[in-house]
Amino acid sequence: MDISTTPQTQLYENGDRDLSAGEHDLFARPFELALPDIQTHPLVFCSPHSGRTYPQKFVANSRLDALMLRRSEDSFVEEIFSGVVGLGAPLLHALFPRAYLDANREPYELDPTMFQDALPPHANTRSLRVAGGLGTIARIVSDTAEIYREPLLYAEAERRIRLLYMPFHAALRELLEQTRARFGKALLIDCHSMPSVGGPADDDTGADRPDIVLGDRYGTACARDLTDAAEASLKSLGYTVSRNNPYAGGFNTEHYGQPGLGFHALQIEINRALYMNEERLERRPALARITRDMTKFASDMAAFDWNELGT
């Protein structure tokens, strides 16, 4: 499960911590890992896109204001899944924002048009995600607005990848390997949120979205029985659920989901309109309810009988 290849300002709404952090603070602590006293289930929860610590230099060099930069965030997702730790499962979440570095991409999915100098041969410059402006270093925020005033030096991308991306994935890989060693299997639940309506760059432009989308890479990243159990749990809580449409799972789901080796990965996307004001990026009171429901969902997944797992 190796992903290596060859060679701040914190923007919170009222009621959150009012912090200001420079690059040094973010690079010193790129993620937060909440561990239970004892892990009691083969579940690992990960939130790669809910970070909201924006380096001051990054904000100053962007053509976008702070609110626009935050449009790519999976805001508050780490809070929604915070109850899993009390159930005996770890929760890893990035503190760096997706607009600064995307931890749900290959390590070197880079757009050559964003850089002043040449990219190394191992960079993947031809992926669909790069073409859409959403590589490891994004060119746009989710509504297609361009982030940068000027092209970057490749050294800046390499710095972010080495000091943020690599430690994040090293921690995730270790969690999954320790979980499989202990339980004989591991299920990664990669936690995200999505706009309530398909955007201009999406396949479902203008379409209202369901409450929840589960992505298992069309059955290749997770045993179907596990995805069935997840869908049944969420529907029992009153949510409308779609599979693999419009999101089938990103790099994390595809890379870490290796059912034949005992590693399963399932992506969950939650409709933001269920719990937040999408324009102002503010919590709504309903966030408390969806937090309870996602804890119940996690409890249901923890109760899954792995002895009944089909092939």
C-alpha cells in the first residue's frame, strides 16, 4: 500500500476557535488523529478534505478571497464523524485545506500549466482530475474559480507533498495495516461532503443530489455486503442513498480498497444542505442530528458480522 514515488490563517465562523497560524504551524502539524483507548472494531475513519487552516502567504497570493477559497472544503465533516472514536474506531483528518493540497489524489497529479518550470517525469499530468483543475495541487476551487495569481515553482508543490501529503498518508497506511493485523481485515470509511446541486464542472450539472452517496469504485474497492450494510443503515435513518453516482470514490477509495488482501474502502458523501448554509459556510442546528445519525451508522457498521461476508 505504498504511495511513495521517485524523486495560515484559520478561517472559522463565529463560535469556532479564532486562530491565526502561519505555514510553520501547519507543516508542523498537518493532521489530527483521534484514537480510542482501545480499538474494538476493524474500522478506520478518514476525513481528507475538512481541513481549514489556510497559510497566510497562500491566501495573499490567491486571486480569491477567503470565503471563495473555502468552497472546496468538506466543512465540519470531522465533527460529524467525531462520535466514532467513542465507539472504538480511529478518526484521521487533515488540517490543511483541499484548496492548498488534496490528500485524495495521487501524490503527484499535477497540472503543468500551473508551474513556471518543468515537472519531474513521475508526475501524472494526464489524469481526468488534472484536466478538471483538481489535481494534488488544485488549480481551481470546486466552482471552477482560478486560485492562483501567478504560476508556481515546482519546488513549492514538492514541499507541500513531502511535508503534508506524505505524513498524512503514512499515518493512514499505518492505521489500516495495524487494523488488519489486529482483526484480520480493515474497512476504511473515507468521509466527505458534497454540494446539494451538481456544479458547472460536474456530470450532474444543475441536478439535485440525494442525501448520501456511497462510492465503492463499482464494487472493486469494498465487498458488496459491506456496501449493502452501509446503504441499509443509512436508509433506516431516513436518508436517500445513491451508489457511485455522481461519486464512485477517489484516490483513497481506489488505492486502499484491496478486498483480496483484507482491505476494504468505502467513500461516503453527505449532502451539505442537510447540515450547513452552503453560501456562508455556517453550521445549521441540524448538524447535531446528522452527527448522531453518523454515529449510529458507524455503530451499525461496527456490528457487521464479518463471518457472513460474501466473496
